[in-house]
Amino acid sequence: MKNTELYALRYPIGEFNPKENYSSGELNGYISSIETFPEKIKEAVTGMNDSQLDTPYRPDGWSVRRVVHHVVDSHVNCYCRFKLALTEDNPTIRPYNEADWAELPEAKTGPVDPSLEFLDILHKKLIITIKNIKTEQYKRTLFHPESKLKMTIENLLHLYGWHCQHHLAHIINLKKEKNW
């Protein structure tokens, strides 16, 4: 497989590229992506058997099962990051090793239904938080010590809106490729 084909499988909607400024339309789009994501990912995996759930979306990529568990892990951190950025002055967030988390038994072999239920509840709380962000709060920041990036709440909305679409595309594209 060519590098361009692997890149397209790895980044089906392109890589995340933060911006300095966002329009209200862009921010509302990211909020909508986050709000609708639990239902869309549930719909994407409904009816998949264990063999399909254990199929990687690309060579050397995670299985659909791991992707589902990963988005829950990631979005738990997302929820905490929004709350930290809203309540502290430029907090330093705690990174986590997502690759190692994906190696834990729960992510490798656990059923996806509990993660889908948890994601739904988590996003209901997350949406309440982000829909109540005031315009002046969008420029509040947090610091990511691994990437050395100072990120705004706008960047977080963009990142997690992108993250939802990114992993949803992995699953949908795999299903199309496999004709499932």
C-alpha cells in the first residue's frame, strides 16, 4: 500500500490544524459534531459482529472496538479539559498515553455497548458545559505539556469536533470498503 493511501486511511478527513480565530458558525459546527457523535458512532457499529468489531480500519491501525473505547477515553479527558480551562487560569493538563490505554483488556476485547452508553451520558454533560460557554470565555487557555501548546477553548472545540468526525470516518470508511 502506498504512503498516500495509508495517509488517507489514517486521516480520512485530514489532520487537525488549529486556527487562531474561529467564526461563530465554525464553533457551532464543532458543537453540533460533538453533540451528535454518540448517536452517529452507535449507529455505525450497531449490528457489527465480534469479527467486524475486531477488524482494524487500516494496516497497523486500531480495530473498530478499540476506536470505540478510545473515543470514550479521549472524551473523558476532553470533559475534564474544558472544565479546567473554564475554572483555572491556563491550567496544565495531564496527558495520557492513548496507545497504552488501547492495549488494556477492556479496550482490546471488551464489549462496546457499555462504552457507547457511557459516551452518550458523557456527551450529554459535555454539551451542557460547552453550550453555556460565554463568548469571552472562548479565548481562555490551557497548556499541553507534551506538545508545548497553549490551546484556547476554541481550539478544544475544534479538536474534539474534528476528533468525532475523524474516528467516525474510520468506521464508516471501513464498512464501505468491506461492504458491511
